[in-house]
Amino acid sequence: MALALQGFTFLQQYATSWMHGKTKTSSMALNLGVLSSAQINAAGVIHPAETHPDVNLYAIASRDASKAKSYAEKYGFKKHYGSYQELLNDPDINMVYVSLPNSMHFEWTKKALLAGKHVLCEKPFTSNAAEARELVKLAKEKKLVLEEAFHWQFHPAAHLFRSILDSGKYGNIISTDAWMTASPGIPEGDIRWQFELAGGSLMDETYALSFTRYAIHTPHPPKTVLSAISRPSKQDPRVDAAMHAHLLFASPTDPNRSIHSRIYTDLSRSWTFFGLVPRLWELPSIEVETDTATVFFYNAMMPHVYHYIAITDKRTGKTEYRTQSFRRAGVGR
């Protein structure tokens, strides 16, 4: 279902940019360079940039010069390059969007930072923690903005979700349970199944961990990994087709308290009803248990498509449903 959601988002972003047209660029606009001609570019940055006055679609690069030229003409980029380094060498580019395969994120994000560019890097940020630490350190030294592209965190629904948890109305967080699955599964041959390109369910569906850390409101990694059990890919046992993990986080408000967090990711979720029906309803979500309530954020990954936040009070058994969009808020019971 995650693939269907992504497809719907591509259509929605295109329709929005088409209806509103290109916003007049402000004099303070930053020139954006895009590294790669990946499919995600249109919904991830191009169409949103078309409706934002402070972003100028300036240049795109591909290892195939003809493809870069084609994309530039299609989306209105001013320049196009046949290599990534050529784009980074352009002194007029202020920021770079990196949407290369996972295994290339570290190399080209580092090169972009060294070239003095701000960077928006697609998830997963890097292939391992050591690479992530090095990039963060470099960005701080260069005084540049470095951001992982978890767009969902900027949606009003995510802000509402966090405000509910941070309000203290329902006590402290006890535990979290987050998941993201693909049903139907990711097709064989997709790069997400390739070990050399940093594939695997936990890498690709790292939203489950993003939901968790956002809910807990902590910048720190878990203090303990209590368990991590993978279901290996049939094609390559080094790649996790699915992952179940149980993590222990320190409470950001009370270091003497711990928060138990479970995450589940699956690139090939089994079908239900005797294997005949894909689990289309199983959207990326998180449930948080607090002292006096459970707070369930349904479809946290793409709340602009559809979402709700269900708050069930343990003391009364009553459930309140809330939604939040850029235009309005909704409350129901």
C-alpha cells in the first residue's frame, strides 16, 4: 500500500503545481540543484518547489547527459549537467537535493557539503551510524544546513500529534509501536533488495523509526537494542525482507525512566484471507501508550492523503478522533 500512496502523492503534487502554476520567485530565492533523475524527484522536491517563492529550480544532474537535458526541459531547470560533480562545481547553486541510491548518499552529501552547499538528503540518511556522524560533524563545521527528507514531520497533523503527547494531559509516554509494510510487496529486481546499494526493509522503511523518535521527542539513539529479528530476503540473506526490533529509549524528560519501543518493517508483507487479499489498509502508523491513554496516528507517513489521530482515554474508554490539515482541524468521537 505504501507504493500506492507514493503514486497518489506524485499525482497530487503534480495536480497542485498545475492548478497553482509556478509561484513568482522572490529576490531571496535559493538556487536548487538536484543530484539524479530519480522518480521521487517530482513529488519529493520539484513540484513543491514550483509552488514556493523562495526556491528556484536551477540545475539537475545525471550520469546520462541526455537524460539530464530531457529532465531540465520537462521541469524547467535553467541548467543541466552530465555529472554530479559538475553540478556541485556551479558556484550559483545554494542547496542540493540528493536522491541517489542509498549507498551513494554519504559520498555525494559529503561532496556537496565540501562544495559549500546546503543539503536535503533523501532517507535513509546514510548506510550506517559512522557515516551519519561524519556528515553531521562536517555540516556543523561548515555552518551548513543538513536535513534528512522526512517531509511528514512538517505536516500540521504531525505537529498536532506531538502537541498531544507533549501537553502532559495524558501523562508520560510508556511505550510506542510503529510500523511500515508493503503489501503487495516490493517487486523482485528493485534496488531496495540490493545489499550493495544499502537495501533492506529497515533502510527503506525507516519511517517507523522516524515516527518513534519524533513521538518520544528525543535526538538520541536508543540506549539499548533489546532484540532485532530479521526475515532474510530469499534472494540475498544479507538483506532484511522484514525486521522486528524492540528498543529501549531514555525518557527525554526523566533520565531515570525508560520507554519501550517496537518497530516493524516489511518489504513483502504476507497477504491475508488465505493469501488472497493484500493488506491495503495497513498504512504506516504509530501507536503511543501513555499513563492514561493510547494515541494512534494513522498514516503518519502521508497525512496529506488521509490520516486521523485517535486518542483513547484509559479511564473512560472513550475515543476522540482528530485530524489536522493546512486548512482546517477536525474533532470527532
